Amino acid sequence: MDEYLDILLQNGNLPASICLYTDSAKLVCEGSPMIEQLRAIETKGVRLIVFSAHLSCFEPNEKVQAGIVSRMSDIAKM
């Protein structure tokens, strides 16, 4: 994931959104080694969508440092 994020930032070919679920939901939380890369991508207009059900298994929502915490029903409407 680290290399993928670096490539996105370097080449500027950014997706509209990145969905983070299961273990990847932890990447937007306090203490993540990739939080700065994810924040940089988010400032370039990429939506970071974090599945709330998976996030709650790992971290409380207060520790989320980037992205939009969403439920599946919210994502289906996007």
C-alpha cells in the first residue's frame, strides 16, 4: 500500500475515491505509518471512504485522522 500511495502522489494519476475496509481501515487512524500520504492524497481531491463496520472492529472513530467514515448504505448512494 505504501508503494501504491507513493506512485499515486508522484504521477498525479489519482482515482476519484479509495475505499478502505477490513485491515486497511486502520491506515487512516492515529499512529498509522501512512497517514501523511493519505492526507496528501485527500488534499488533492481523492475521497477516502472508510467502512464504519470494519473500522469499529479496530479503532474508535475518534482516532480517525483522514477520510469519510461511511456505512454501506451511504456508499451505495454515492
